[in-house]
Amino acid sequence: MTETSQTTRGTEAAVAPLSGLRVLDLATLFAGPLAATMLGDFGAEVVKVEHPEKPDPSRGHGPSKDGVGLWWKVLGRNKRTITLNLSKPGGRATLLRLVATADVVIENFRPGTLEKWDLGWPELSAANPRLVLARITGFGQFGPYAHRPGFGTLAEAMSGFAALTGEPDAPPTLPPFGLADSIAGLATAYAVMTALAARERTGEGQVVDMALIEPMLLALGPQATWYDQLGYVQERTGNRSANNAPRNTYRTADGTWVAVSTSAQSIAERVMHLVGRPELIDEPWFATGADRARHADVLDKAVGDWIARHTRADVLAAFEKAEAAAAPIQDVRDVMTDPQYAALDTITTVDDPELGPLRMQNVLFRLSATPGTIRWTGRPHGADTDEILTDLGLTSSELAALREEGAL
């Protein structure tokens, strides 16, 4: 498989759907930059704007190889990189010139920061009335918490996610990765595209106000409505579900784990036949998922005892033959060799100038006619500053003056 076919999801000759869209990524860490990455994956020209002396911290997050941050290689893909100090007059003026050429600006400064630099919505929209400004903060642009520092961890705590996660007799559990940021990144990309669609009708841009604490609530389902209508508060149930059973992780004879789900009644019945306990189907409480959940101890023992006598390969083969739902508990080593991920090219290979061939997640979804592509990996800090600003019309003497001021 060639590199192009690996990194392009669909017909490589097609024009990318977001080709011609220019996005200025002023954000740091994860939610905002991820939204920009997703737009870049489908053809938008993304210009990553970083402070000259304080680059996006994601460049140093997590493991590195030969001093090169690996997370940045993924988060910074399909982005050109420039440096600008927005607190300097020259940096402010240069950003406004860039804004005049852009369709989208994504930022995640604390509310009031852009305004402090005279780069608020009035100034940005005056420079470009068609601009869409996506503002991502912990708590939104207004309200009693608006000026607090906000991070994904706080959203995971405040939304109810942590309260629901973990075993009933154990502390609330936070995810070991940026869950809230990832969900907010997805939501922001959707919000930006919605605002751009509105612009096609009105001819005018607008502000997207994205608070990290809100997409997490949507992901948690009807918690608020349940409480509003019934006073119901979902408790921690570990791997079990309050809506169906058996639903858990089970240890196999060879010391690995599988997950089983029986959201459909027919699947639950097939599992009972498979594990040799068909008599449980005749129990009055087996007829609904909620009643089965109240008898999870009985069902978990039936399923767990059977799985414990078989290897993972045999368990998965038996469940597939029975048309029941099970999957292996995989770590990243398994993901890298999983045949379904391989068929989808979910983990693809991209050539990097600094590290050579490296593997990363492919673009998020497949479009049959206008696919996305990974054109390049995350580039060095400020690598494209001179080229982009020269194309903008700045002269070499202007660039030198900006550097002298500390704006580049």
C-alpha cells in the first residue's frame, strides 16, 4: 500500500471538501487544536499561531522521541506554523491582517484576554465581517465561573461523568486521557461548520461560544431529564449497566479479558443458550433489561463461569457463531494489529521529516467522493512564519522590525 492510499480515505483525485477554507488556530493544548486538526484533515488550510517563546504546550506533552514530541505530530498535522506575540502592537496588527484573509479563528484564552489586546469580536469582525470566531473556555464567556481557569478534568468532574464512573464502593474516577477536551473538539468542529453554513445564507460570520462543561453533559445522555421528571440519580455501577445485563468484563482461561453487551433482548437470550443456562430465560425477571440488571449477580456468574473455562479466542469465536455481542479488552498493542482496524486503515502510516515513517490515527471518517487526507505531520515551531507573512504582503524589513519588537 502506498503512502497516499494509506493516508487518504477515498478517491485521492477528489477535491477535499474544505479546500479553500482558511482557519487560524490560536488555541493551545487539546480541544481547540483538535477541532482545527479535524478541519485540516478535510482540506482546510490551517495556520497554527503560537507565541514566539511559549509554543503550544502539547508539543511537550507525553513521550517524545529524540526530543520531538509525539503528541504534537498528531495534533499538529495538516497545519502550517507561525509565531506571533499578540500582546505586541506589531503582533496585533499582523493578526488582523491574517484575519482579513481567514474564514475561521479558533481560540481558547480566558474570557477577556483577546479584549485586553484589542482583539475582541468587534475588532475581528471589523477586519472581516464574514469571520467565524470559535471561543473555547472551561465555563463559557459569561456566568459566575466564566473567569475561572478551566480544564477538561474540571468538566469531567462537574458534568457528572466522574460521579458515574468507577465501582460503587470506590471513589469517583476520572479518565486517564483528555476525554472532555476530545468531545469538545468534536463539538467545536461541528459548531464551526454550522456557523459556516449559516454564513452561506446571511453573508455574515458569528461567534461560537463553546464551554468544556457542556458537551460532556450531552455525552452523558438523559441524566438531567431523568432527574427532572423522576428525581432519579444514576449511581456508580462499575462495568455494569442499570439498563441491561449481563453487561460486564470477564476474565478468560488464558488470563485475558472480554466485554459482553446484551442491550437487545434477543442477544441476552443467545448468551444464555451459549453459556449453558437457558433456564434463566424463563425467569419472570429476564423479560426486560432493567429487571435483568437487578439480577446482575446471577447473570454475571453464569456468563463469567463459562468464559473462565475458555480462552479468549474460543470465547470470541463462540460468541460470533452465536451472533452474540462480545469484544476483546484491547490495549494499544492489540489495536495496532487488530484486523478490523487494519481493514479500515484506522491506524495509518505517514512519513515525517524528523522521525521517518510513523503511525497515527487516520482522519476520523470516510467520505466516498471527497475524502480527507493527512498531508503532513506536526511541523516545527514557527516553521512557516516567513512564508505565510510574505504571502500576506509583509516585506523583509517589516519582518525584521516585527522580530526586533518581539512580535515574531
